[in-house]
Amino acid sequence: MRTRTIGAVAVSLAGLVALTGCGLKDQGGSVGAAGSSPSAAPSVAPKAPLPSGKPLGADAQVPSPTGVEATDATAVSKAWTEVAYGYDTKYDTSPHDAVLRSARWFTAKKAADERSYRPASGAGDAWNVWADHKAWTTVSVTFDDDGDGPTDTSSLAYRALFVNGKAHGRDGWTGTGPRANVFLTLTRSGKGKPWRVSQVTTVDAAVPPSASPSVSSSESASSSSSSAASSSSASSFSDQPV
């Protein structure tokens, strides 16, 4: 399968969003100001890392794809993305908890890097809106394939995907979920072996205002405003997610 010029895009974006082995960018988080001096003293004291989320309960709403063909790079990419962006704020502290659930499709090194990573405190305003409603997210995943990308080799593949999410509150509220362009690099040890995600680069997409038809007009306006102001979308992954 040929995918959009992902090889060049993924490489160039890797410098823009550092996702490899350091945890996907947290929802609404900042990658850092360009041109800032590494020797300059921070303006505020560093914050403690966020703790991991709670173990999932019986009512947890997170995706768990089955029957994924491990020798199909496209199938692995889709499954990884659905899980990595499937948050349940009743249990998850940040998007990184979902990234950890997607580790079954990581290379051993990538999985180890993500498990040792601890996201900086604060998952972002959009996440806070979702958490206020104890919301979970669902996403539709589409592939950006125009036939101009590099052809898969026996051990290397690239995939570009677009994530379009929706948030579902346990109180009946609904709103915009994570939206992002995701670029994956997949590797395997040889033909016929399972594909594994070795690198992830994400670029958050703009999130439009979303009204909540299931709540009163005044509450809906307030929720919509908060969601729009806060949702610079969830990449949330470490390097990503990873």
C-alpha cells in the first residue's frame, strides 16, 4: 500500500512534535516555545508529573479491538489509533493512560519508553471539560492516502491518519472529542512478521465549537464555550501518543 508522502512528512514533523519515547503530547499541552534557550531559568517551578489513571471498572468505555491482523500495517495502525485516542475520564488521569493501553502494538523499545514516561501535570482545558462530565471519547479514523507516499518494504511502513472524536458524558452531555493528524512509523523483523508501531508524530487539528443538544440551552452554551476554548485537541501521546 502506498501512503501519502508520509516518510518526508513524518521525519519533518518529528522535530515539531517530539513523540518518540517521551510520551505523546498531553491534551492541550505545550510542546515548547521555538527558539527558547535551554539554559534560561523557568518562569515557574516545575510541576510534579501526573499519576497514572485508576484501574478500569466494569462501566469503563474504552475500545478493545479484536481480530486485528498483525501482518497488515493498515489494520495495526487503525487499531492503535482507536485505542490511543479512546479516553475515559472517569478512570484516566490524562491521554497517556490510553497510550499505555495501546502498547500491545508498540515495539518493545517504544513500549518501554512509554511505560517509563510520566506526563507533566495538567491534561489541558478540553480534558477538564470532558472530566467534568465524566466523559469517554470515541473516534472515527480515516487514512490520508493519495498514492504519493513511499511503498511499504518488508520491514518498514508509514501511515497517515486523521482522528475525529466525540465526547460522551455520563450525564448525557456530548461534545467534541480529540481531533488530530497522526503519522505512524511501523517496523517488523521481516516479511510475514507482525507490524509494530515504532514512532508516532501527532499534530492537533482545530476543534470547532460544539453545542450540547442533550442539556439546557444555557448549560449547553456554557459547555460549548468551554469546550471550544479548551480543545486544542488531544494528541496525548508520547512521542508520539508515542
